[in-house]
Amino acid sequence: LQSIPAHLQKMCCVVWHPIDPYCFVTTSADGYIKMWNFGDLSKPRHSIGVLPAPVWKLKFSFDGEEFASIPLPQRGIQSSKNTLNVWRTGELDNAQAMKVIFIIIY
């Protein structure tokens, strides 16, 4: 059992990479997405943040080349924070969303 100080606030999601058994991603209310290598937990492999809204859920593509993230729901707020972001896994050093899809929540 290992414990790591991954985030400064409550964690929202932990997802294992579908291909790489040593890779996993965490998200938190602190507004960061962090990719980790289980073989070296001293620091994240990649870190994206601070995002406009904390990431609530994250899901990898079947091949692990991309992942999609959605923000923590904000009650009564309709803005660009209601988006689905698609990220390329190999390009997290240059953290830019590959696609941004706006979702209107009623």
C-alpha cells in the first residue's frame, strides 16, 4: 500500500490507463489533472491546471491515446465551464484540449 500527496483538495476521479499498467490519472477539486507513473510516485508524470472548473469525471479512449474530461457540475451556472474536453495523452506537456464540445445543461 502506498500513499501519495497527489492534490491539495478533494480528489474527484482516479482512472487507470487501459494499456499501460503503470499509468493512472487523478483529478481534483483543486483544478488539476495529473498523470502518474506507478513506478515513480515522487511527482506526477504530467500535470494540467489550473483549469477553469475542477474536473469531475475522466475517461480514456480504448487505446489510451486520448481521454475526455467533464467539469464538476456547477448548480445553476450555464457557461463555457459546461464542456467536454478531449485531450491527447502523449501531448500533456503542451496542455491544450484537442476538442472542446459545449454542453448546455437545463
